Amino acid sequence: MSDTTRRTGSCLCGGVHFVVTGQPSRVGLCHCKDCRKAGGSAYSAFAIWPRDAFETSGEVASYGTRSFCPTCGSRVAWVDDNEAEVMLGSLDVAPTDLAPQYELWTGRRETWLHALPDAEQFEHDRPQAQDVDLPAPRPLSDAVARD
């Protein structure tokens, strides 16, 4: 796929829509407690795009840094000034061309799940780049689509 790839997604009821453009910066799986509880699943599968490649429309609510549709409760995205994390299952077309490059919180991975071949494994979060001041995450409701 080229850098002009455009993927669309939405919540379950269709009240919130989003578009991501280009290829994601990275794709991963997370087994942490927060992701498990937020999604009601054994892990979450997500992709990270640059913030300027993400646009959204519709009303959202937030709990901490997680944004969701207030009507159906579907998780929409996690957005800060630099990146947008999109759940792979919220994309309208299954992203069969995207494969996780890493797994987070592997100590919490269910025993019946196996490590993904060739995916980097992290006991907790990925290490942050040194000497980088990252902005605080902000709710999606503050990150409305640009005109």
C-alpha cells in the first residue's frame, strides 16, 4: 500500500467516524489490565498513526485518555499531540496487511496464547526515547477534525 492509503473506521452504532491516512508508524498487541478491561478481551490490537494523519467526526466521551462513543460505548481512539492509537477492530475493512510488530505486557498474556513469531516482546510498556518530552495525552473530544 502506498502512503496515500486511506482507511475509515467507526464505532458500533456509526455515531463516530474516523479516517487515517498513510501507513501506521507501528502496530502492536497489548495484554495490560487496562486494555483488557477497556475492550473486554484478552488483549487489544492497535495501530499508531501520526496525529496529523487522523481525523474524526461525531460526539465522543472520554474516560482518562480513552475516547469512546457515548451512545454505543465503542472505544474510538487514544490521541495526543503527536499520535493517534486506533483499535484495529474499529476499522471498516479488516487490515489484513497490518501485522503486529510487538507485544506489550507479555507477563499478563494468557497461557493459551503464544508469542507472535518475529514480534518484539516487552514485559511492560515499550521504552520511551531518551531526552524526549512527550506531551500529556488529551481526550479525543479535544481533537476534532480539521476544516
